Amino acid sequence: MEEYMNLVPVRNEKVELRKIDGKYYLLIPMDSKLDFLARKLHGEHRRIELDEVGAYIWELCDGRRNVMEIGKALRARFGDEVEPLYERLVVFLLELGKRYLIEFKRTDEIV
């Protein structure tokens, strides 16, 4: 767990957070040639629904804050609702990373 605290999550610039009908969604462009059928069926974007906590985490993944700082901001805004804080945060960020929605940088890689 400690090895993640100083990593800086950076959003994929192609992915957009949008609130639609009161719900938060990540809109992921389907721009691969292999996505042509999915585009015909579902439009230009895949959507992943996020709750308010997930949407806030997404906004905090701005390339300036490390995981520890994001956790502190979450605790300040949501209190005990996000406990166990860092376990949940790291799992969520790793899932975003597996889907290429964010990438992790070390602080010495940030320009």
C-alpha cells in the first residue's frame, strides 16, 4: 500500500467526466477501427457510471496530487463515508489504470 502513496494519477485526456440526468459518467471515446459495430449500437462513447466519490476522485487525478493528497481531500469532503480510505482509493485507482483511464507517474516524472 505504501508504494502507491507518492504516485501521481494522471487522467487520460480523451476521457471526459459528464453529469447526465443527475448521474456521473466517464465518457470513453470508441475511436478504434475495431469499435465500428459498438459505435453503431451505442454511439461514439462507452460510459462508465461513477458515484459522487468516484467522480470527485476523477477530478482530483489532475497530475498534480499524489495518492496521499487525494486521500486527504476525500477524507475532508466525505469523512467516514470513505473508510477504509486508502484501501478503497488504491483499488479504485488501480481499476482505472487497468482500463487505461489514468496512468501513474512518480513525482520525479512530473514536469
